[in-house]
Amino acid sequence: MIALDKAFKITIDAVVLNQLERIAPAFEDVHKVREQVEHAVKEREKIILPKNQSLFKVFVRMYNRFHQEVEILVDASKKKNMKAVQRQVNKLLNMCVRCHGLFRR
Ligand code: HEC
């Protein structure tokens, strides 16, 4: 989450300052974390959620969906498509809030 939080803040700065080239590198560490989490899910290792552990499947679905939207963000930033980048930033922000509402204390 630390990596993601940092990447998202860099993304907001990148939009505000019109420096979309900063977005793709910012998400490199996030991709690494994603691989670790996916591995854990596949191996059925226990991922402890602060609340609503019984909705673990929903968490995995939201997590995957979130990363699909991150991919769209990174692609849009590489194409310098500011409109699409802004749309993805809005979408991702809503997903942060929604997932935290369900699974964070
Ligand atoms: C699929 C679910 C999900 C999404 C999407 C998500 N988070 Fe989180 N986040 C969590 C959970 C669960 C925790 C609590 C982790 C814990 O306490 O063990 C957390 C914790 C955090 C924390 C507290 C620090 C930490 O490491 O615990 C920050 C900051 C954070 N998230 C930022 C973000 C931002 C920014 C986004 C969107 C760009 C986001 N999160 C999207 C599930 C999510």
C-alpha cells in the first residue's frame, strides 16, 4: 500500500503539472507488490484483512479490477492522453475509497 500510495500521489502531481511521463515509472513498484499478492492468493496463503475477512473473494475481485484500471492509466499516460488519464485517476480514487470502506479499519 505504501508503494501504491506514493505512486498515486506522484500521479496527481503529474496531472496537475502536465508531466505524464512520471506516471509509468511510479507504478513499477506497485506491479511488484501485485505479483507478490497474486502469488499469495494462488498458493492460498492467508492474507489478513483488517475487517470483513469473510468477503475475501470480493477483495480479490476488487484488487484485480483495480489493477486493470491501473494498466489503463499507465497506457493512457504513455500515450500522453490527458483526458483518459484524468478519467482513470477519478476511477481509481473511487476504488481506493470503496475498498477501504469495506476492508480497512
Ligand atoms: C482492493 C482493496 C484496496 C484498494 C483498491 C486500495 N486499498 Fe489501500 N488499503 C487496503 C487495505 C485492506 C488496507 C489496510 C491494510 C492493513 O491495515 O493491513 C489499506 C491501507 C492503505 C493505507 C494505509 C497504509 C498501509 O499500508 O496500511 C494507505 C495510505 C492506502 N491504503 C492507500 C491507498 C490508495 C491511495 C489507494 C488508491 C489509489 C488504495 N489504497 C486502494 C485495501 C485497498
